[in-house]
Amino acid sequence: MAKLVDIQAEVRQDLAAHGDEIAGLRRHMNDHLTSIRSEILDQLTTLQPKATK
């Protein structure tokens, strides 16, 4: 029974660690996508006046 309790504790810790990693990945991807969106908007703003001439 003690072995089972130890395994359950390990699984909980692993799942918590995976949850933290996923949260970190989400933050990283959100920052990355925000940067990409900003670059695209800057490029569109630069191109737009040229396209209307």
C-alpha cells in the first residue's frame, strides 16, 4: 500500500510539473505571437500607403 501511495504522489508531482511547463509554453507562444503580429502590422502599415498610390 505504501508503494501505491508513493507512485500516486510521483504521478501528481509529474502532472503538476507538466502543467507548469504547459503554462510556460503558452506564455512563451503568446509573447512570440504578439511579436509576430506587431511585425506584420508594421509591415502592412508601411505597405498600405504605397498600395494606394
